[in-house]
Amino acid sequence: MERRSGDDGEQPDNVIALSRYRAQLSRGRKLRRAEALLSAPDPERAIRALPGDELYYLIHETGLRDAGDILVHARPEQVQVALDFALWDRDQIVPERLAEWLEAMAEAPYERIGAWLAGLDVELVALLIRKTSRIYDLTQEEPPEEPEGTFFPTPDGFFLIDVRGMAPGAEGGAGDAGTPARVILQLLDALYRTDKDLARRILVGARAELDSELEELAYRWREGRMADLGFHDFYDALEVYRELDPASVRVGETERAAGRARPIDVGERGEPPARVPLALVERVAAGATPFARAVQGLTSPDDVAELHFALVALTNRVLAADRVAPGDDAAVTTSLERMAATLDLAIELLARGDVDIARDAVRTIPLVRLHRLGVSLIGKVRRLAVTLRRKGPFGAAGPTLLEPEDAEVMEAVTRVRPVFPSLLDEPRGACERPFRSLADLARATAAIERAAAAQAMLAALGLRAEDVAPGAPALEAAAVDAASVDAGVLARTTLVRRLLDGRLTTRSVRRTSSTPNPSMPFEPLDTREVGDFEALLEVTAEGTMKIPETLKKKAKAILDAVSPGRLAGAAGAVADRWIAGLAPLEPVLVRKPRRDRPRRK
């Protein structure tokens, strides 16, 4: 029997004690710390060496109000990329984010502000001025005697700018912090002091264009830069959610030498920057999940560098496909937790607990394919639920009759991005979470099968879709709304009548067999039937209601007779649930006295 390296407690020469990738991520987390950068021998050089998206993550994690000492050293190209990340929500600039960044930029020396503005898209700068000011061309028009805000006469004498700022809530809704006029005045002053010609061109363009045109052009430039960082167009990015045949994904399916992903530019630091959002960095570095453990098995520097770039690219594509702005912390965390859990599913399926296979899977299978594999596994569960909703015996004609827990499961797994309902966890959870394991898929599948079995059993008991549709005679007789009726209510109503047939009932005997009669119309119980049934129940010493064994066996026989063979296990669980609801008797349909029924129009 071949012994695995390290079984004798010694560390082989060809295995590193700490994963290279884990160590790299740890270094990346330290690089994001403002203290580490500012305490470097040359802080300005260290900050200016960061990629624009890394600078954004650094500032965002530090807090913009506390990151002034870092921002002041940033190159214009870095600031442009940071604004690409920070300002936009889909194709619209968020005014409150714009105000926050403008205030932070206005704290810098005027030379730095001028350099930043000169390096930004001219459409973005022109749009900023239009949204906060009124521009008067003194060669063509007379300005008013009194400003709405504060007059700024340009040094060249061509323009007079009425700087109003952006009031709180203006175009940004509640919560917009607003842009004070003093901030815009500082920016205009810095622009003119550093480049009068550029300032004049921007003002001419700002007067000539509409807000909508400037915003559209600025968005196009922004999208091009975001695509270079891996944030694809929404429709292109959706490729990461396209399902595939799980059997088509095999470990070792690609030769790395045949087509490697382009490496990250390591710059002067000699290592790739940790450009993955911090939440994902910490998850991978912890090494507690199948994907994280597989990643930490990599030892080749080339494999580590390529995996890191692939993870950055996948992260950006997932955020683009989910239409999540990088600055939206809550949404980013949700998307990346789901992405990481989806990769865990793929690795668990391929490796089945074998660490060597798991390592080879992340080394030889593109991450996008691994993600699509996990998506496909979840997609099978979703399709099962959607099929029940659309083609179940009661789905097409009206309500699906799902009991509360079944309804919660179905709602969670039929979303565009399905989630795992934590009510299926042991112990039961209070909220939803991503699918993390094959066991999660099995539990969700079993819950859907129980919902399907319940509907099949109701149909076999003689209920039809029209019996529970809005306005059905049975519902009107009970004076209830169709939306308030679920499978449990209907099953208990039917069971009570079946159990009373021929026994202790004052009504005429309708049936003498526990075999359902589909031709028999479904009707609510009357109050005497409910009383007769409750009289059959036993009272325990503790004062609780209990169903006698003979009655329980009869109920079990009735439900066994209508149990679908292909879902026998699920049907058994449903039967136990329904029988448990007989003592004490949970809600059933009861016929209201005629005078209490609403009149039909």
C-alpha cells in the first residue's frame, strides 16, 4: 500500500509547510493595510505602484474619510479606476457617492487636484460641473445680478460660473449627503490654476452637451476600463451561470502549457496584488472549505499565479453578472459567498474527499468551468422545483397548495440565483444561505419530493384543481379564500371524513371503503363531523390529545393506498406529518352556516 507523504509526521522536501497561495493571500491582506503602506520607506512610490482596483479596495476597506493620506499619493489613472468602481450603479452615477469622493479629493493640494481632474474622462468632469453649477458664457450672454449659489469668475474672463452645489437628496433620493458649493469651488480653482486651456475646453463642452449625453459617454469609457479588469458586459458575464453537462467536466481535461491564463503584472513588488475582495481572501486563506483546501495544495509558483488571476477574473465576472457594484459591501459579500460555495460544490463532486484529486481539479480545470459545474448541480434542484410548480396536478389551474415549510423551500430554490433554505439545516437555521455541499442538494431535493408527493396524494384522494380554485363551491361553502388553503388543510379534511365513514357519525354513510372515489365531490366538513371526530381522540394524563392506534392505522392505510410508488419515502414522511396534525386537530375546512356565508354576486 502506497503511503502518502507526511503520514509519518515528517515534512517531505517537495511539500511546503504553508500553502504558497495562503501565504500570498496573507501578504495581500497586509498590503491592504494603510499602516503598512504609509510606514514603507517610500510610501508614495508604494501607493502609486498599486493597480487602480487595488487602490479602490484599499481605500474602501480603510474608509474614505480615513484614507486621505493614501489618496493624496494616487496617480490620476488610479483615481479614475477607483471612481469607476465607486460612483456607478449600473449606468447611473450615484450622487451620494460622488459627493463623498469629491469632498475627499478637495482636501488634497491644488496641484494634485488639477492633475486628477486632467486625468479623468472630460465627460465625467463636465457632467460634474453641469450637475452642480450654471455656466454663463460672458461673450454671448449677460449673467444675473445675484447668484443662486456662489459666483466663480474664471481667470480667463470668458465664463462666470454660478456654483450651487448639490443639495442633500437632489437626484439621489433620501440619504444623499449633497455636494457643498465650496467643494466645487475648490475643484474649479485647482483646475484653472493647473491647466487653463483644459478648463476652458471642459466648460465649452459642458455648455454644449446634455447631462444624458455626457453620462452616456462617461459610462462607455468606464465600461471599457471595467472590461479590461474582467468586469464584462452583463450579457457576456452571464456565461459564468450557463449550465453544462456535469459528466463533461473531468480532472486533467486541459493542458496548462497549451494555453495559460495571462499572469498578473506583479510590478516592483515581485508578487501579484491581492485584488480579490477581502471577504473572499479571508475565506480562501482560512482553508476550511473544499475549494480552499484544494487551492492550498498548489505548490508551483506558476500554478499559484495563474489560479490567482483566474480567481480575480471569475470574481469580477460574477459581480458583473449579478449587477453588483464593487462598492456595495453587502451585495458583494452575498455574491462572493455564493460563488465560493458553488466552487465548493464542484470540487466536492469531482474529488469526493481526495485531496490530491481536489488539487488537480483546481490546477487543470478552468475556474469558470468549475463554477458552471456547481451552477449546474444547483440547477438540477431548481428545475425539479420549477417543474412541480408548472406541471404539478394543482400548479397550472391555481394555487400549488404548498404547506408553509414546502412553500419556503420552493421559493428559495426557484429564484434566479437559488439559495438553500436554512429551515432544512440541523439544527434549524433562521435565514437563507448558499448551497455549500452535496448534502445540501440532497436535503433540498428531498423537500421538493415531499411537496410533490403531497400533491400526488391529494390528487389520488380525489381532489381536482377546480375543487380548490378561487370561487370553488367547497371554498365558498367554508367561506375561505383559496390562498389560505394548503395541502395539509385539504388532507386533514379528507382524512377526517374517511375515518368517520361508517363510525360514530350522525351523517349518512357515504363510503364503506378506504379506497378513494374520484367521482365523489370534495366538500367541507360540518361542525357535527368535527365534534364526532374529536370525540374519538384520547386524552393523555398530561391533558394532551392523542389519536388512538386503531384510528391511526386506518389513517395510515388510507394514505398508503394513495402513496405514489416512485416517491414512497417522501410520501411516508408526508403521511406522518398529516396524521400528526389530527391530534390535536389542526385547521380543516368547515362548512359555515348559510347565514354566515358571503353572497355570490
